Amino acid sequence: MITFLLNQQEHVVENIDPNTTVLDYLREHLQKTGSKEGCASGDCGACTVVIGHAGNVGIEYSAINACITLLGSLHGKQLITIEDLKDGECLHPVQQAMVDCHGSQCGFCTPGFVMSMFAYRKNNEQADRQSIIEALGGNLCRCTGYRPIVDAAVQMFEPPLRDQFDQTELAVLASLNAINEADGAVKLTGNSKHFFSPSTVKELADLLLEYPEARLVAGGTDLSLEITQFLRSFDCLIYIGRIEEMKTVVQMDDELDIGAAASYGSTKDALVALYPDLHELIDRLGSKQIRNQGTIGGNVGNASPIGDMPPVLIALGAKLVLRKGDVSRVIGIENYFVSYKKTSLETSEFIERIIVPKPQADSVFRVYKISKRLEDDISSSCGAFNINIVAGKVKKATIAFGGMAEIPKRASHCEQALIGKNWTDVTIAEAMDAMDKDFTPISDFRSSATYRLSSSRNLLRRLYLDYEQGEKSDREPSSNLLRVTQYA
């Protein structure tokens, strides 16, 4: 069984199919129909609910997509839905702001917007319009044009917030701690299927030895689509989100050590501090709801050729710590991908940690993503460039692309056309031509093969222009030129 807080009441679930999503459980089992299903893929935000969990100082709140969150992952957390916000006959300040600003028309999307706004209000002391827009980026509306909703998100900060969640915080924290500290395995079984939620790496390793065909669930933002979009059902699922040692982000002398269960939200600051160009890419990986749950380990583990982080990690020379039972091994991440959706993982082996080297002197790192929409969209192509330039000559080059082959792949011919050459426009042109030998992309609904190759070639030229512009800015402090890295 699993135990969580439904608002402020302890709630126990057992004997239910582990493939059940939080949204389906709310609507079909609890008849809580405020959360809506708009897309069943985590794109529209109509299903948004808020998860509370014990943080370093009080409860931390995260907006998530209930449609792609598996029920078993709620163990030891607090689930807050739109039905929980009203305090007696009084609307919550977030709800009242939506009413006052006329932020709702048909109302289908409104509960999801309100829950995203609620999470933002609980986590911030004052309004910042740009960060509000980011927080609402995963909520779509066909009616209002967004302006009154953003106005409501700003207005909700005007009265000081002291709601029922503040008043009961200590009691909720005590309940959550009691649930998480209770002895016994966390397991959900139903319809002859099993869901396990280990709390240590050893428990995970032992479970995979016993159930080698189990599917791992980290954020579930990709795996759950197989359930909601392709109507698949898994016999055994193992959730790794309760393993604290796999959620850490540790600064080493020369490396950044990232647990495979660490979310994008929890790793962004550390990665961007080392590689500032990752700021935009991570913000474009998906909505706030997706980044609250999605993990870098999951993005690597599902071995998608269009995942955005694998080419970045390949270009940076990252390594994976793999574990099977009590035995660990380390491999370069580029050796992890074998063929389409096939990896070098052995049976019962899993990704435990990701090791990212820190920048070297004279290194230039850039990453560019090409997609139909600027934000919250899958790449047509994603190119990552890590180049060392010394005295105007390319000393080292590591270039990797996603979306250009059946696996995330290095552009080895392009690299060789750069290494040892002068950093000039002529060298760049030759390296662009060499890229034709590296990739034979396919055409699909995201992009034609011709466009993929042409635009990816041009990303190298864009890198050259960005670098030269940056060098010019360094030489001319008064220059007003800015580097632009947004592509759609």
C-alpha cells in the first residue's frame, strides 16, 4: 500500500492497478473532477495539481501534471487539488484574484492555472512578471488571451498571504515525516501488477535483480506517455523518486556529480553556474510542471534520439555511473547509446549517477535547439559544441547532435575538420561541409531531412559568429551588441 496526505488528511491506497495516474484516481475513484484531462501528455496543464513535500525549511510546493504522474509516486507527499483551496465559504486569494481580473471564460483550463498560480504564490514573496509567465508556461488557454490571467497572478500578491496551509504547516510536516519514517516496504499491487518504491540504492539494486524486466520510473514524464497515449500497461514498475542519495547534486573539485533521480529544477542552478548557455535550453525542455518532475537520468535512460540533454552531456565529456547489484562501473556517456532505443545497460543494471566535468580553460561551450515552438517543444535538432581555442587555433573540439541520427551522436568528421586548424571563416565552412559525412537525417512531421542537415550545419556558423561577436565585445567594452540564442 501507499500512504499520502490528501490535502491534510492521511489517505491510504492499496489493491489498485499501479498503472493508474493521479488524474484518473482523482476523477474516477474520488470523484474530484476539478482537475481536467486536456491532452494526457503533460502539455496543456488543465490537470495541474500541487505536491507538497518536506523541505529544508517547511513544506515545498511543486506544480505537476496529474495526467502523467503515477499514483504510486505520491507516497509520503501531500496532494493538493483545486477542491482544497477554498477555506470554508471564502475563496483562496489566488481564486479571488482570478475572479477580480476576469481570468476565466469557459473555465476548462482555469483549475490548472489556479494551481500553478497557487504553487508560485506559496514559493515566492513578491511578484515578478517574467517568472510568472514562466510558471504559467505549461498552462494553455484558448479563451482569455492570457493577459487577465497574468494580471491575476500579479494581483494575488497584493494582500499578505496567510492561508489555511500556513496555519496547518507544522501538523502537515509532522504527518509527512511520520509517513516517510515508517518501517516497511512501499508497494502497490493490483490487477496482478506491482509498483515498488525503494528508499535506498541497495533496495533498488536488489529489486532489479529480482525483477529484471521492471521499468524504472523517475519523473515519469516520458514513461507515462506509453500508458496514456499508447494504452500500454506495465507488469512491474519501480519508482526511484524516494531515494535521496540519487537526488543529490554534489560539487567536486573537477566535476559535478548528479544523481540520476535529480530533477531539472534541482540541477539547473548548478549546471548553469558552470555552463551559462544551458540556461535557455533547460528552460525550453518543457513546462515548469515537467521540469519539476523530469530528470536528467530519465532523459538519458530512455535513449531517445531527440532528447536534449544527451548531446549536451556527450559534448561535455560526461560519464555515467552504472550499477548492478553491488557492482558499479563507469562509462563515457557516448558509449551508452548503441542503436535506436538500445543501450549498453546489462540486465538489472541502472544509471546511478551522472558525472559532468567542469569547464576547461579556453573552452567555448554553446548549445542550440531548433524546434517548431520556441518553448515546451521537442527538438528537430539540438547541437552542442565544446571547443578549445588557444592562440586562434582549435586545440580540441567535441560536437554532438540530437535529432540527426537514431542515437545522440558526435559529429566526428566535423570535429576533425576543426582540430589543429585556425579559427577562421574558411575553417568553419570546411567543417560545415564535413558534417555531411556525419549524418543522414530522416524526414518526419517535425522537419525534413534537408532542413535538419542545413540548419544543423548553420549552427556551427552561428557558433563562430557568436564567438567572434563575444570577442569583439570583450575588446570593445562600449559595444552594445548582444548574443541571441533563441531559435524556433
